[in-house]
Amino acid sequence: MRRQYAAVLLCTPVLALSTAACGTDGDDGTVASPTSGGTVASATPHGYVEGAEEAKEPQLRLAVSGDDTLTLVDLLTGDTVTRMDAPSLTGADNRYLFTSDDAGTTAIDSGVWTVDHGDHFHYYRSDPAVVGTATGEKPGHVVSAGSRVSMFSDGNGEVETYDRSALEDAAKSGEGTMPDPATEFEVGAHHGVAVPFDDHVVSTLAPGDADELPDTLGAFDESGKKTGLAGETSCPDIHGAVGTDDAALFACADGVLVITDGGDGALTGRLIAYPGGAQGRAWSLTSGRSLVAAAFEDGGLGLLDPEEGSWTTAATDAPVTSVAVSPDNKVVFALDEDGTGYAVDPATGEVTAQKKLVAPAAATGDGDTHRSEETRRARRCHRRRRHRRRGRCPGPRPEFRARLRLRPGGGQGHRIRRP
């Protein structure tokens, strides 16, 4: 059974109307209660959210998925937050986790999020909760951007986009029922991805061969009708996408295709090549408010400013499997395939802190705990779906075992297996 990791940092910001000064914090790091001396305050304190605890600092949680179990770990304390039955983890944004099986995609509220008040942020934590399950034919990628979440089904190319406010309401209800999608349309069966952006959804379009990765994008309005998309709209082997406040971005073989509002509501695209010296392409993207992180397949991390078209790079000891960027663009956290976590300064690419979060265990009988270059090449080949499906990759999909050690409350160390 393959196991996966996802870092959930802060969470996608929810825009609030108020820009007044923040309320007073208590000495314990949480925001003052709406009551004082046993008397209910006459007005709700600024930033107060019913049922949640406000924290002084960004919240960081690690999700570990495998053997039909999902474990959430608080990386600030090392404690296990919860362990629940769940199918394989297939995606995560900065609040929600998404698990998928043949029945569909299930959304899970991680219990940490951020509210963006324009000139400052509020950080919250609460109990994790299951939102509900969206049925789909071969569920695929899930991308959150702004106030919406898009789910892509590879089997028929169906795109369903949900309002985040509806997901929050469903989580609070405790009924475990997914809300109705706000936008629905189909683009043809293939391994694709869709990104909510502005009042559109930008999606990959089915290639001539459904076994190939897509190379063309299309834009759709809130009713699901296809609209115009100008500029560069195609690049080879699109895989991995993310949204920021001002753009929808797609990882390609040659670089990152950035879709922005070209004026008068018209969307336009441009390709930003990967930086010189990048160790391979990116297969996934992660973003904060405007900063985008790209994990290069052979190691290292690229940090892209889409507006400037400029890159900052950070070195890692092994290829990165999961990245999180805070909504204020000031914190970048990465986890590599050997279980090492990195705190990265986004302005310089400097690794400011590095710690082994997952201790490797012997992968072979002779005690060799490191992958050979041959194994790494096989892993990269298996990532390319068209090669894997056509039997071009040497041997079965590579596996690697490691042990995650949790603090008291998390039980014994759990074996983690990664591809």
C-alpha cells in the first residue's frame, strides 16, 4: 500500500470585509474570549469565529495517508490531532484534505485555516471534520483557489466546482453530505486538472489520445460555457496546477503556464520557463497569496513570482514530495522523500531550518536505506502515465519505507511507504 504526505499550512485565506485593528491576545497565545467576568460582551470581538480557537501564529499540520487510515499531526507540537478511516490521500489545499477511491472524492476539514483581513491575518484551529463525498468517474485532481474548489474526474472529464462557503457549512452541519456544485461541465476523458480563477474555471482539454497528458487549456464561465482564452494556451505534458489571487498556473514540461486577466474580463496566458539549473520539471504547484512553489522532480524547490516572472531556488537533499506556502508568502515549508522538513526563506531561497521528520528504515535486506539512481529513474518513468500504461518503465513502481515517530497520544511509530 502506497503512503503519501501532505503539509497543510495556515490554509487558503478567506477574505473578510473588516480591516480594523486586531483584537487583544491573551497570554496563552489565543484570542481573548467574548466574555469577561462571566458577562457576555455587548459586541462580538474582532476576528471571533464561533466554534474555533484563534492562535497567534500560523498553524501547520501534516497529513499521513495509508492502509485506509488518515492521520493528522500538529507539527508545532508533534502531537497526533486525529486518526480516521479514509481512502488514499489525493490532494490538499491550505485547509481541506481530499481523499479518493472508486466511490468518489471526500473532502475533510483539517481544522486549521486563516482569515485574510487585507492588512493582517487571523489564524484559527478547531476539530477536524468530514465534509462529504462527491461522486465521480475515476476521481482525479482537486484544486482550490480563492473562494472555490474544482474537482476533476479523469473517467469522463467532468469538472465540478464548489463554493468554499458551502463546504464550510457542510462541515459545521456534521451530516457528512457534500453540497451541490456551483459549476459543472465536461471536457472529455483524460488525466486533467481545473483551476477556479476570477469568475471562470480554467481546465485542461482532452488530447487526441486520452492516455497522453493534455497540452491545451480552455476557459469556462460560471454557467459552464466555454469562453475565450488568448495568448499562450498550450504547452506539453500539463500536470499540476494551482491558483493565486491574480492567476491560474499550470506546470508543463517546459515551464509554468500562467493565466491572468488581460483586461475587460478576457483571460490570457504566457509561459514562464523553468529557471536555469532546475533539476527536472515540476509535477505539482503550491501557492500562497501570490507566491508559487514548484518542486523539481530530481530535487530542489523553485519559488516563482508570477507577476515578475522571476524565480528563486532552494536546494534540498532529496526530491520534494510536499510543499506548503503561507497566505502572506512569508513562510515556505517543504518535505522531501527521505522525510526531511525544510523551512525556506522565500526572498532568498535560504533553508533557515532543516529537521528529519521521518526516519528512514532499511529498504533492503543488506541495510541500504538509500535509493539507487536506477530506482530514481524508474520512479520518474512511472510518474509519466503514458510510459507506465504502455509498459515502457523498468520493473514495478518503486517503493520506499520509512517510520514516522509521533509524540505521546500518537501511539507507536507508524510505517510510511512512499513511491
